[in-house]
Amino acid sequence: MTKDQDNICHSKTFESIYRKYAKDLRRFIFYKTQDIDKAEDILQETFIKLWDNCGKVNHESVKSYLYTVASNTFLNIVKHEQVVRKHQQSLVNHTTNESPEFIMLEKEFMEKLDRTINTLPEKQKEVFLLNRIEKKKYKEIAVQLDISVKAVEKRMHLALLVIRRDIGNI
Amino acid sequence: MKPNCLNSRNLMNTEHLNNEKDTFLAEWLEGKLSDTALKSLVSEADFNAFLKIRKGIETFEVLDSSTDASFEKIQENITQKSTKVRKLNPNSWLIGVAASIVLFFGLFSILGDDMITIETNYGEHKTIALLDGSEVILNSKSTLTYNEDDWESNRTLNLDGEAYFKVKKGSTFTVETQNGNVNVLGTQFNVNSVSDLFEVICFEGKVSVQTKNEDYLLLPTNSVRRINGNTIEKWETSGANPTWIHGESSFKSVPLKYVISALESQYQITIHDKDIDQKQIYTGSFTHKDLNIALKTVFKSLQIRYIEKEKGNIYLSTK
């Protein structure tokens, strides 16, 4: 029974592996690509490769397999892009933020941001999450919490100040 | 310095030192205040930090969003290129299967018999390699007959029971059953024809199904089924091959009596079901590995009591 469930060629096992690792893997790739669409592409390619090699990959080592394949796929893409750029006579490293609009989001920054949001004072956090996660307008939040729109905006403003303070130099 | 400027010192004491009435960051985050306007209100370091924080917050949501869409694309991709026949599970029964194939072919070539009959017993699966490279996996308590001599010109098999076919491209490949015929060129499909149940699932390519009254053309994931002479039902299946190959039988809205007969042929048992409603509908699956778990999964969910009164005889009753 367990032997069968551990077989990655078993479509149910394959799916459960996907459910278990996909999100973390996508996050991991995103920190490399800084582009969610590219991250999704690499995620898909990685799992297709896993399926193609399902008989060869051990259930215990599947996690490291996925991360290795994803890294290599990313590196191949970078290599390819470098060739393309060389051709265009403009050697700009993809990962430096030389273009003014480009903002690099490092893993450390994102983790810090996450921690900071979680430690916001309760009232600010409530408004912040309603607005950012549940996508509620300030007006709707005001009605829900029975406070004025101005009060909602103040809390939002303060939340951003606190995040800015806690995040420090970036 | 501008009055609202957030230099690092008053940032440290944000809640006390900042103007209590300020809400410009909230307005900016909502898009009511432009980036340029914000830039004129705060220091450059703060401005860059806020831009990054905004992007970070947006990215959080994206990174946390569902990965279902990608999974669908992966599945599409997998089914499209699954012509490359996957290696079978390295299960122990395969060795037995391989041995029995060798035995069968050996036996029949000695006897010089053209008609080949392959039968499976209770709980047994057999993988049969046909002369043209096609492959058949026969489920338990099933019989497959074909003529080896003119196989190249006439790819016709007779099936009683259930089997999964991986057909190499070539001339028409026909599976004859009591309930109808299935014609294909090169594809993967499952046929289940046990007494008055007839079910065909297409996993790849195109499959044509002929019954007494009507013909159907199935595309991948399409499936047709007729139970007890009723009208044909169509439905969609998921998965790249039938679950029984992996040691599990699955059912979708099937009258219980067919589930019971599948259990019987899998485990070599007799199930006495006259005390329950055999017409109730079952959706679910049972394992081929453990009778107790199998009985539990099927009957517990339907609230049916089962007792093994004598060895191999299971009696069902309602609670």
C-alpha cells in the first residue's frame, strides 16, 4: 500500500506532490526571476520533467529534485537571455536594478515585510489586511468597523509608517 | 525640509511625532495620490522604500495565489505527449505477469494453436504484449481471445471483462465484446464489459464505439457507459490511465451491484447482497491490496453492515 502511494508515476501521488511543493517552489523561483509569469513557466516545466522521470525519482528525494531542476531551468533561461542580449549589444545583468522602474524583491525583504505586517498594532493590521488582502475599499471598511473613512485612512497611513520604520534601511 | 517630511528620526517615533491628521500614504496606496506627489512629500530614501513596500505587498498576494491554473497546464501538457508510453510501476506482480506471458506464448507456440486465450483469476492482472507492439493490461476475472496467425492483417480481440489497451499505430484495432465493438487506430483506452455493464474510456487518440443501436466517437477524457440496457450515458474522466492499473478500482455513479461484482472478482469472495438495495448508486474507489480496507471504504460510506460469516462469504445488511 505505502509502496504504491510513494510511486510518483501514480497520478494521485504526483498531484499530492504538486499540492505540497508548488507554492514554495514558485516563491523560490520568483526570487530568482523577479517575474511571476516566468516563475509559473519554470514551475510547469519542472513538474513536467518530474512526470517524465517519475520512475527514476525517489519519493524521499523529490523535494531536492524539484529545486535542482527549477534552478537549472532558471540558469538555462538566463544563459539564453545573455546570448540574446549579447546579440543586441547590450549586456545588462538581469538581476541588477539598473533600470529606474525595476525594484528587486529579495527573499529577505519579503520575509521581513511579512513579519512586520504580522506585528502591526491590531487596529492597523485589521484595516491593512481588509484593504490589501480582502480588497475592500476604505469606505467599505469604515462601514464594517463602524468608524469614519478618515479614521480608516489614518490607520492605513500609520500602518505604512510603522512598516517603513520596522523595515529599516533597504 | 518640508513639514511632513519623514526623516529617519521622526520615523522612529512615528505615532507621536507625525501629524495626526496625515493620511497621504493611505491615499497614495489607493492610487488617489500619484507617485510624483508622494515623492515631493517624503525623502528620497523613504520614497524608494514605500515603492518597494507597495510592490512587496502586491507580490505577496501573487505569490500566495492558487497554483491550480499551472497544474491544469501541466496536465494538458502531460496528456498531449503521453504517446511516449510510460514505464509501468515496478510492482512485484509485474515479474509474475512477465513470467506468465512467457509461459503463455511458449505454451501456445508449442501447441501450434492460432487462437490465443488469456484469462485472469481473482485479484490478478496480466500485461500482454501483442505482436505489433501494442499492449493490453487485463484486469481480474477477465478473458481475452485473439488470433495470432493473421494478427498483422486483422487486429481483432475478443474481451469479456475489463482491460486497458495501449495500441500502436497501424491498421484498425477492434475490441469485440458482447455489448458492442470498439474500433481504433492507435490510442489508449479502457474497455469494461462485464455482464450487462459496458463502459469505454478514451485516454488518447480517437476511439469509435459501435453498439447495436448507435455509434460514438470518443476523444481523450470522453467516456460512454451503458448499464443494464439503459440509454448510453456520456461523461468526462480525469487521469492519464484507469485507476485499477495502480491497484485501485474507481466508480462514478454506478449501481452498487457492479461494485459488488468488482469486489468479488478482485478478492475471490462471495458477497450476499439480497438484504440491501443493490440499486443504490456508488461513487468512490476501493484498493486491491487489502480486503478489509476495501470493504470498509465501500460499505461504511453507504452505511451497510458487512459480516464474514464463513470464509470468503460476506453478508450485507442495512443498519
